[in-house]
Amino acid sequence: MKSPMNNHFYDHKKLDAKWQKEWQKKETYKTAQNAKKKKMYVLDMFPYPSGAGLHVGHPRGYVASDVYARMKRMQGYNVLHPMGYDAFGLAAEQYAIKNKIHPSKAVQDNIKTFEKQLSIIGLSYDWSRRVSTADPEFYKWTQWIFIKLYNSWYDQKKNKARPIETLEAIFKAKGDGVSGEKRFTAKEWKSLSKIEKAKILMEYRLAYEGYSEVNWCPGLGTVLANDEIINGKSERGGFPVEKKQMRQWFMRISAYADRLLSGLEKLDWSNQVKTIQTNWIGKSVGVNFKCVIKDLDIPVQMYNSVPQTYHAETFTVIAPEHPLVVELVKGTEHEKSVMAFVDKIKKKKSQNKFDMDKEMDGIFTGRYIKSFADTGRDLPIWIASYVVADYGTGIVNASVHDERDFAFAKKFNIPLNVVMLPADKELAKKVKALEFAYVKDPNGIMQQPARFAGRKWGEVREDVINHLVEKGFATRKINYKMRDAIFARQRYWGEPIPLKHDKEGNVIPLKTSELPLNLPNVKSYEPIGTGESPLAGIPSWIKAGYETNTMPGWAGSSWYFLRYMDPKNKSAFASPAALKLWRDVDMYIGGTEHATGHLLYSRFWHKFLFDYGLVPTDEPFKALRNQGMILASDGRKMSKSWGNVVNPDECVATYGSDAFRLYEMFIGPFDSSLPWSTDSIIGTRRFVDRVWRLADKVDMKNAVKTDAKVISHIHKTIKKITSDIDTFSFNTAVAALMILLNELEPQEKINKKDFETFLKLIAPFASHVAEELWTKLGNKKSIHISEWPKFDAKKVLADTIIIGIQVNGKLRGEVEVEVGDSEKEIVDKALAIVQSHVEGKEIIKTIYVKDKIVSIVIKP
């Protein structure tokens, strides 16, 4: 067969454009609602269309998902592989303000730039399913879900969300009791006013109104996000930033804490992300001590996650912001000094000048906890700066067996009591002498109380809890570190919250027929100087009674993956049939930085929808793969401000889409952060040219009998590529393709079927050259809908060994070779696998230790 283009150089500019146009014209990647095929939903975390556009780090995940989706499509799956835009949020608003352009226009312009950049990479997206969170037809359903959340409460007994009307019915029939305490009877409930009932129901709603501290910048007249603040000052202008209480909307994600935690067990996610979410949720099983404040007879509860310490507890600490503080000191000699201390701490916190982890301060209130448990002690109550008001009850007993409590007691000369000692006698002396805090050693030996003395700390916990509960000193309690999520922004560019406020203070959700509530088209969308949203400065909006806060950026991203299943539906966010077909995302690709934001919030929303039978699964993403960051050549994160950004458009224009895609996958392990080297793309470009030239050797009549050794290698490569793509080991898959090419190139003639197999294997990575050569071989249908090669163990020759590969003494990979391969063959295979480590470097020497290792020495 003559060279397909009578040219040994692959004309990427011509052929990239040709096939991208052809795929679009023939809708090669359009997804059918086909229930007969096994479904495969492959999804990227959709991008925020910023003005800066893409740099070469962004496509890494997109190319990976594309390789995976292409193989699954060839394996016969009905693949859903869509793309859209997370178009609301702060970045667009800031860009719009800076460039004097309306956010909607800025976003549309940026989307065009993104789509152009994504299209030249040859990604197999079904663009007909494109969504944008800023499209009213999309956020209509975000608003619809919000209203459903607002009209719901979490029933702990049934362990699911239920309509708020069912809670009202319980109150009407039985009074309170669902929260564990009887605050009112059925008769008292009926006597309450409409406003009073609404306030109580707001304490249970999954979307509820409250107050929270925000970052208020008087100099800019606006509220700032955390990432807009540098060292306590605004990034823009350098103005001081304070903490300010403002009205907010919240999502009661804490109600789902236990389900969010237990649900992680069945997910095919990295241990890193699971651990991050586990720690963020922060489940803690302990007790609430029932105590009384001496002389005031005020009952209080103190949470303790380490009940073994209760005999060690010698004082009590309370958060400065705790509402009980005022009652403790009112009318006493301590009132003036205590309140001055509280004001000082609050002011430092409001001005972002207080570091809770580094600063430790406190003051005695003059009050005591009365006869704590069975210790016989009254515990002095101190206000301590390190106590968090919204964790547990905001008031806790303190002991020698906690590092912060220990440091606090040492600073203020508070007596301490040791109840656990290490088995080592010398170490035990130091603990007794209070030289350091001896904390949570499971093998530590209990000293007090007498009933538990001599037992190991780690073994006695449950018995201590049982004792405290049986004696009535405490109740069992589960706490979570995770707080409810703020669901409001004091900004213009976000989904309007679909609520009205009437003159009496009632909150009125909009009807479905009134959705979407569109953002008003205004000339000015800049801050209005009060800290409120710009919507608060629009007379018509205020007159209508609409909520002035807008939704946060994570609103639309918490469910967007469901809209891809049925993006044009006007009567529901997705039809039951579409939801039944696609169910959930089979493979999700994105960064670990979203572990405690998007990934957690979307799981929460999905479980809520599952409670109502609106989705068929209680988890949205079966499998998750996280890409590592591609760094600039200087080792830093790519940033426009640092001038180290590499534009993918330029790389594709110079080397071609296939060379770019191959390099993105070959640069190193998918989950590793690695520096970019544009010079190294020449290696993958050479690979594309070599594939192109190899077509010269194809025997179109299939008359050539392929050497058994080559057939064996082809089938080993089929097995490896299939496995490597499934496990996201793309760098070793590309290396295997290079090794197979090395095997094929020395052949005088290549059987057509063998070459077609080779093209199928490279097709997910080098989509354009594979399609062009496939067509030149006489095939009518696209290679990307052809059948994926199958591994045949019977065609594989035995007697292979695995040999390690070192580069300058560091193990960089391994290679499978056949017994009898020459040293040159083995070294060439090894060089192909570690090409990313040796590309562009001077190889000083190679050393082959037979059947053990290939050692490559390069010039530093």
C-alpha cells in the first residue's frame, strides 16, 4: 500500500479539520436513548467558562475521559458523554465588572472560546446535550428543587426527607417531640400565630433562613468570598475586611451527615477523596453530660467524645460567642472584665486578626459547674478563645488529656488531674509531673475512677459510657463536625431564589407555573454599598417582594448531570424513562479540590431527590477518577499573572491534535502532578508520523502470514491497553502502543487485519490519524464505532518475564519481554516506556542485567 497521502509527513492541520467537521456532520458521537445496549455514562466536571480560556492543564481530564468513552463505545456500550458550562458565579461577575460588560454576554463570549478550544482537541462529546447553568430553562429546575427542599424536613425516624405538611400534621396531633424534647403540646401549637408557627417550621426545613458571618469590605461596599481576601484585606484595592452578620439561606446538609458518611463505603472513589469527606463530616460518638451551673441552677449539657477523661476534667471552657456568657456574669463583679474580654475577641475575629490555632486566651467567669458527675468536684467555668460556639454545645469540660486544654490550664495555672498513664515507668513520671499532655493512647492504663483502674484506655470506653448513662450523668450523643451549608450570595450573577416575602414577614415559595424566576435585565449589577445583593437596589424587584440573595455557584452543579439525561425536557428536570435508562454517572472525572464542595453537595442533593423517588439511585457518581495537576515548566501552577501559561491552541496548531492528546496521556500517571514540557511533544508527534508511514507496509489482500511472535505481542497489547484504559493507566497504555509499533516497523509486510487491530488500539488516543488510515483501508463506517479488539490467550506465546527500568537509579517502570529477546530489543522497549523521563536528555549509557533490570543513565 502506498503512503496514504504519498507523503511521509502527516498533515495534521488538514486532517484534524477534516475529521472534526465530518464527525460533527454525521453526528458520530450523538447518544441514542437506546435501552437495548448496556449504558455507560462518562462525565467530566463541567468547566467554568472564564475569560482566560483553557491552558494545557485543563484538557488532561477531558482527554482521559474521552479515551475512556471512545473505548467503551467501541466495546458496544451506549455511551453518554456530554459537556456543558457552570456559568454562574463570582468569577464571571468580577470579569464583567472589570471589563464593563454584562455577565450574560461575558459568559456567552467565554463559552464560544471554550468550545473552540475543546473542539480542536477532537473530543467525542454529544454537543446536542449541552447545558449552561445560566440558561433560564436550566435554572428553572434548580429553583424547582430548591422549593422542594424548602418544603421538606428530615424525619430521623424514617431516615429520609418528607413534606413539611407531614411535620405540621404531627405538631397538630401530638405537639413537639420529633427533636427529642417536648417544647409544646398539640394544644399550644394550635394556639400559635401563623408567624410563630412559621418560625418553628423554619428550624426543621431543609432549606432555611438564618444569619451568618460574612466577609464585609466597607471600602468596596460589598461582601467578599474567601478567595478574594489576602491577609485580611481585599484582593482588589487592599481594603480592610471585617466579619458581619447578614441574613442568609442555608441547606441542612447536616441532616444527611450519617448517610453521606456510610454511602462512601460502596463508591469506587480514591481513598484520598473518601478520607477528605470522612474528616470533613467528622462523625464523633460520645456523650452529653447533664450538668447544672452552681448558684444559678441553670441546666447545661457538655459534649465529650472521649468520655474516659471525665475524672480528669477539672475545669469548664465556654465559647466567647455563647449566649450563656451574659447570664453567667450578669450583675457580678466579673461582668465588666468578662464582657470586655468577649468584645475584644469578637472584634479581633471580625477583623480577621485572630488565629484560633496560634492564639490562646481566656478569662474566669466566677461561676462553677455543680458537683460534676461522680467526681465530687465543682468545675470553674472559663471563657476560652479556642472553643467553637457551633460545635457540640459550645461549652465543654476540659482535662489534662487534651493538648489545647493542657496548654490553657498551664497558662492560667488551673489544677490538672491525670487519670491515664503510659505503661513505661519513666514516661509515666513525666506525665505525672505534667511535662506534656498524654492524649488518647489506646494502650494507656486507667488510674481513675477506681472502678476502671488498671484497664487499657482503648478497651474501657464503652463501659465508661454505660456507667455514665446508667447513673444518669450523661446521655449518648453523636456529633458531626460538618456544618450546614450557606446557600446565598450577596451578588447579582446567580440563580434567583424563588421566594417572596410579604409585608407580615411570611416567606412564600413561587408556584411551578411561575418558574423560572428570571434575573432582571439591569444596566448596573455592581455592589450597592450596603453588603446586600445588587437585587436589593432594584425597586421593581423589591416591590414584588422577591428574595434579594441569589444562589451560590454550587446550586446548578449539584444536579446538572441529571439534566444531560434529558436536556430539552420542559415538564421535568428529566423524564422517568431517561432517568431509568441512564440512572447515574458510571465514570466521573475531576479534581480532588472539589471533595468538600461540589462532590459533597451533589451527593446531598441526590440523596434528597432519591428520598422522593425522583431519581433511581441514592448516589450520583459510581466511580470517580482524579487527575493530577499539570504544572508549568518552572514547577508552579500555571497562572496568567505569573506568565507561565501554555496555550493548547498553539500546541495543537504546531504538533496536531493527536500528538497533543497522546502527550497529555503519556506525560505520567494520571493522578500525579507533573511539569509540562512542550519540547517533549515532539516524541508523540514522531509516533503519529511513524504510524502514518507504517501504512506503506500494509498488504491489502491479507495474504501475509504474520509471525507468531508478532501475533503474540498484538494480543498482549490488546489485553494491556484494555486493562490500562479501564484503570486510567494511560501513560503505560501509550508506552505499550509504542512498543507494539516497534515490533511492527521491522516487518516487510503487515497483514491488513493486524494493522486494523493496531489502528483500533490507537483510536481512543490518536483519533484523527486512526480514522484517516481506517478509511484509506476501505472501511465505510467510522473506526470509532467499530468493534474493540478482543484478547485471545491462545495466541499468546508463553515464557515472558517482567524487567524493571531505572533512570539514574530511580525505578521508573517495568517492561514485559519474551525469553530470548535480544538486549537491543529489551532496551528499546524500556526506552519507549520511560520516554517521558528521557525525552530531550542525553543518554550516557544503558546497562542491561539479564532477566532483572534495564538501567538508563542520562545527563543531569
